[in-house]
Amino acid sequence: MDPAALAWVAHDTRLISCCLAAILAIVLLIGVTRLPPFLSILIGTFIAGLGAGLPAEAVAKAFSKGAGGILGEAGIIIALGSMLGALMAESGAADRIASTLLGLGKGRSLPWVMALVAMVIGLPLFFEVGLVLMVPIIFVMAQRSGQPLLRIAIPALAGMTTLHALLPPHPGPLIAVGALHADLGLTMLLGLAIASPAVILAGPLYGGWLSRRMTIQPPAELGELFSARDQHARQPGFGLSLLVILLPVLLMLGSTFAKVALDPHSGLAEGLKFLGEPLIALGLAVLAATVLLGWGSGMPRERVGGVLRKSLAPIAALLLTIGAGGGLKQTLLDAGVSHTVAKVAEGAHLPYILLAWLIAVALRQATGSATVATTTTAGILAPVVAGLAGPQASLIALAIGAGSVFFCHVNDAGFWMVREYFGLELKQTLWVWSVLQTLVSVTGLAGTLLLSLWL
């Protein structure tokens, strides 16, 4: 980077101040004035964009671009996941899975079972996909077990988000591995060693602690949607129920296998990669649920169609809120916040692992995007760490992944998904999601530092 470009100028201070002002405004608008999150984030976006010197038209275009981008990626997935969850609940498949899991783990062991299940489901899936698959199971498990919702939900959230941050083939770790020329297999092995204690701390342990201090009830519409059951339908068997919910997992694992083990130009690889696209995988799962769990269990076609239509209304506010978060993120990026953070990083003199984590933390706080944080951090550090031994490169990649999930807040799509799915207040979402992610991030950093002393 050109040294002249590294000079800290008044615009950098102004940009950081505008980011903080926008976040504060969003929190106050939601928490004090009780405005809807979508409108609050929209106002915060204009505060940040106009304050940073962007023309009003540019702010509007950036917001539209960011909102459209995130909804194009996550919106359809959430809609398909809601359909799948509603069918699993209505047919009794979610109840069947819950009954079997309750047989495997009861009382104090149930949160540990949920964490393990979430890690298995979350291994090949994006966090958003894993969450929409797990939400109906979480609701039914809490209802059937009589345990607090948070005691069941937090281990599942921890299992999915930890793997998303630390383990390839998730996009963030994979980007870092490629940029730093780290060994993929070694990174996966070290990532699993770091992820396990992170899931334990942020999942069953933190969930048990928080559930004793915070009581929440599922939101009325989603709770009813994912807990309802057609009493006239035949309850499907456990194997069939499990096959339907794991179908996206299997298809996405097939895509991963094609990318790492097959000729990328072969017909088989192309087919597996097509089927493993999240949109295709979830779409096929909804079709399978319609045929096998809906019609196959004796539900009338009109009833199945009604369940699918009914599943979309409760997520309208969620989709708008997530879109607004994407708009805020894009506006901050267009204003140049990534470049400002890069200036700080270039001037720092710290151990590589700690530096990688801090840069990723700063970028995630500023942009709300783990992918932006990971890509930018890896790009900044790649020339600096070139030639490092294999284990050290892998640990730096994992430190970047850990930093990219530190204290995710109002500019993070996952923050709003968790808030809306579980019907939380803003303060409750900070405790449930932001603190959970911070525990994962700090544990990940501690793990990489410890392993760096040993390897």
C-alpha cells in the first residue's frame, strides 16, 4: 500500500464518528422510540452516509444495492426454510425428531445434544441456512422438554456460528486459507480443535447461565407456526423425518466433495455443485417435504398449500430488517470504512495472530460483514506473512475467522434473524447473540494463541 495513502486524515476521523453515531441512533430509535427496526436502520444509514460526505442519492443507491444483495442471498433461503419448518411441524416430523432427541438426552444433557446436532447440521451449511432448519426443532424441543427456550436455543446457535466462523468449507475460513496459502486439511483439523471448546463455552455453559437470568417466550406467530401439528396426519418415522431435514446438508456436502476431490470440469462435479447450491438444496428439501411429509402423511393438498402460504407472513418483518442491515453495511463500505481500518492495521506492530484478530474485529464492527472482514484482513496480511510455516499460516487464518464474529450488532443480518425468530428485545438480543459471538471469538483467539506456542 502506498505510504501516502496510509496517512490518517480528517475524513477518517469523521467516518469513524459517523459509524458510531449511526449505531447509537439505531439503538435509541429501536429501544427508546420503539420504531420498527427497518425504519430505524434506514434512518441510521442516512446519518452515516450523509455525515461521511456521500451525496443523498449515493446513500439511497448504496442502501438499495446492499438490501437487494442480502435479500438475494438470504431472503429466498429464509422463505424456503420457513416453508420447510412449517411442513415439518404440521406433519409431526419435528415432533418425531424432538422425541428421539429427548430419548438420547434428558435434563442436563439435552443442551449438549443440541450443540452436537447443530455442529453436525452446521458443518456444510451457511449459518442462515442452518438456523432456518434448526428453529422448528428448537421450538418443539423446548416445548416438549419443558426447559427454558434459551437453554435449548443457545447451544444450537453456538454450534452453528462457531463452525461457520472457524471451519472450512465455510466461505470466511476458505477465503483466508486461499489468501494466506495455508494447508486446507491442517486448517480444518486445527479449526475443529479450537471450535470444540468454543461451542462448549458459548453453548451449553453460557446457555445454562443465561437461561436462569433471562426468560423469553417464543413469538406468537412463529411459535404457533413451528409448533402446530395436523392431528389427522400420520406422523412420519424418524428416519424419513431426519432424511428430509438433512437433505440440504447432504447435498451441500456433495458440493464440497466435488470441489475438493473431483475434476471441476467433470459432469459429476458440475451436477453435485449445482445440487449443493443453498437455494437449490433447500428448494429440493421443500419439495421433498411436500411430497413425503405432507401428501405422504395423508394431509390434503389444500392443507399442504395452506401451510406453505401461511409460513411466509410471519417472516415479512424479518426480511425487511435483514435487508436494511445489508443496506447499512453497503453504505459504510461505499463511504470507505474498510480503507480507514486498513490504515490502522498497517501501522500496528503486534504478533501476527493478535493483529489478524484485531483487524478482523475492527472490520466486522464497522461493516457488519464477516466476509468483508475476512477478505480484507487476509488481503492486508498476505504479503506480510508470506513464507510462514504451514501451522502458523493456518492459525492466522483461524484467528481472522474468530475475529470476524466478535460482538456482532445492529449492522449484522444474523443479529436481526435471531431477534425476530426468538421474539427478543434489543437488549436481550445483545445478551443472546452479541455476547455469544464474543465468547466464540475470544475463545477462538485464545485457542490459536495457545496452539501457536505448541506448534
